[in-house]
Amino acid sequence: MIAFFRPNTKPNYARDAYPVMDSESLRLMALGKSWQRDRSVAARRLAWRWFLWFVPRFVLPPLLLLGLLWYGWQTWQTPVQPKPDPEHAPLTLQFDTSLHSKEP
């Protein structure tokens, strides 16, 4: 017969498999983790400082120059539209409303 539940049995662990740490080893482990986190935070801050120093000096000026050159190229390539001449303006349709009005 198939059991639809697991029997409530506790696993047999050896007492030496999970030793309880003494206070000095726990303190040293916490101190090591703290130093490790401190080094990673310091490396991240240093990388951020280098990024903020490098980008405005060496990345943004060429990007701005390329943007201005591209804008100038686009405006130079765009044909200039001539101003409309009133003598040669195209004719527009205008409705004659007098044809549809009632005479008194």
C-alpha cells in the first residue's frame, strides 16, 4: 500500500557532524566576514570614483563632438525648402455658397 504521508521520524545525526562553535572562533569568523565586506565595499567605491573621474574627461567630450558633427551633417544633407512665391501659389478650391442659398 502506498503511504500518502511521510512518517514523522527524526534523522539520526551524529553529534560531531555539527559542532557548536566557541565564542572566539565565532568572533574570528564574524571579523573575517566583516573585513571581506569592507574590502568589497572599498573596491566598489574606488571603481565608482575612477568611473566618475574618467567619463567626464575622456568619454563625454568625444561623444559631444560626434553628436555635434552628426547634427551638422544632418542639417547639411537636408535640402532647403524654398519659400512659396505668392504669384505661383497653387490654386485652392473654394466653395461658392451663393448657389445653395435660398433667395427671398
